Amino acid sequence: MKSPEISGLYHFSGEHNLHTIHRFNQDGLPSLKPKYGGGRPPTFTSKNVGEIIELAQIPPKVAGYPFTH
């Protein structure tokens, strides 16, 4: 298929499609694997996550709250 046909079929911009084809021609199949950004650093440590999970499993009545869920 030609680049404009691929762009229309997959709803990519022509520029993105050409960039992808160029990368593929340079690097082969590994170029198609997504490279996700690092994003925001984790807010909670694994210890914090464990504590939150423990608290979430305590029934509200046991914790002294007047509701059940």
C-alpha cells in the first residue's frame, strides 16, 4: 500500500506514517515496539501501598464508622 492509503486506513497523519516507515526502514521490527515515557514518579512507596490495602480491607463498622460500605 502507498503511504496515503495507510494513513487513511489507520487514521494516522501522513507525517506520522512517513516517520514510522522511515524508522522501520532504519531499525527494523524493534522500531515498532512502543517506547512509553517515564511519566510522573510514583506518589506512594510500596510500604504505603501495603498500608493502604490493609486499611481498605477493614470493614467500616470495625473501624467505628456508621456505614457498611
